[in-house]
Amino acid sequence: MKKIIIVFAGVFFAYGCATVPLTGRKQLSLVSNSEIIPMAATEYKDVIAKGPLSTNAQQTQQIKTVGLKIQHAVEQYMAGNNLSGELTGFAWEFNLIDNPKTVNAWCMPGGKVAFYTGILPICKDETGIAIVMGHEVAHAIANHGRERMSQQMLSQLGLSTFGALMGSNPSAGKQLLLQAVGAGSNVGMLKFSREDESEADHLGLIFLAMAGYDPNQAPIFWERMSATGGEAPPEFLSTHPSNETRIKDLKGWIPEAMKYKK
């Protein structure tokens, strides 16, 4: 047991210098963006090919319009904080998958986003889409998927490098990536930590404000999302807990976010 703890501590020390770009929080990183982004692009292409993509031109255009606004806001924010290098390898893409039973949205490392039509009634309008988009993109910018993937590699598989993972079981690596970002409607999800969720809420609020949307609508959206749960919460809430603390925190960040609003 002591040996395992020592190994874990050693690995964490070696990789613990990785930080969340915008908050400075230390995070475990056994995978580099240069390794994970190409695989993410391949898996995204596969998910989109299976789709089916929505044929609703208006809704599809909404996703792409909001996506571009959030993209430009992120790029502007990162440039303003001398962090543009963190976006190396990003090739943004925004698609709407026709699946009314799936209340979900996600963003791959590298900026590739998917929405499911099942979440649109809760979004209600473009601002609602922007709230979800900002939150999911914030997860990618903060490398939360990479962090979750690293944690699972170490704790479940006993692997400390991405090369070891792909060398021993490439299919497991791909599955772990999909789980880590919550991609698809038929894969298990690895839950984000409370810290991850708080970071995504906070950063997402800033991104949507910079994109020209009203941050005051974010707490209202999460109240609306929570109200749809009933006895069986939607998939989106299974890894995105909506509670009084989250809504209180969002309201507390609104004055800061408003400073960025166009």
C-alpha cells in the first residue's frame, strides 16, 4: 500500500506542475494536448458521422452562430491574458445531433462541440444555448477532460503515460476519452469534480458575457434545467449537478462577468 502511495505521489509531483490556464489550479496531466487533440478530432468525426445530424436548418444555424460567438470570445480572452498558446491545435466545429431523447452537450479537447436536440427545449433560445456552450467550452479550455482521463489512467489502469495507454489498449483509450468529455448518448460518463464544475460555471459566464449574452440568465437557466429532473435527472445533470450553491455562486459572479459584456 505504501509503495502505491509513493508511486502515486511521485507521478503527481512529476506532472503536478500542469495548471488550469485561467485559474492557476494544479491538475494532474498524464496526457498532453498534442496527444489528445488529434484523437479527439478523430472520435468527434466518428460521432458526427453516426449522428444523425439535425436537418432543422434554423436550429443548426443557431448552434453554429452561438458557437462562433463563444469561440471569438474565448480567443479574445486568451489573447488578452497572454494565453493564446493554450489554443494551439484547436480547430473549432459546432454541430447539432438529432436525438430528442438525449439532454446533453459536450466539447472535445480542441474545440469540437456537439449539441443534442433534446437539450434545446430547456435552452429555449439563443441565450440558453450560449449558457450551455460557454460552460462546455470552458471545460475544454480548462483541460478538465484531460484531467479526468489522467485520473482514470492512474487510478484504474495504473498507467502514467498516454503512450502506455494507447500501446496497451487503444480502444480503451478512445473509450476513456469519450467518457471523459461526456460524448455520445450511449457511453458512461466520468463525473466532473466540484472544482471542475465551479471553474466551468465561472469561466463560461465570462465567455458568454464577452460573446454579448446576458449573464443574468445563467442562474435562471440552471433553475429551469434542475426543474426538468424529476425522479430521473436528464443526462446533462448526471455530471452537471444543479443546486442552490451553484446558482448562488453564479449570481455572485455576475457583477464580474458584466464587466466583460459588450
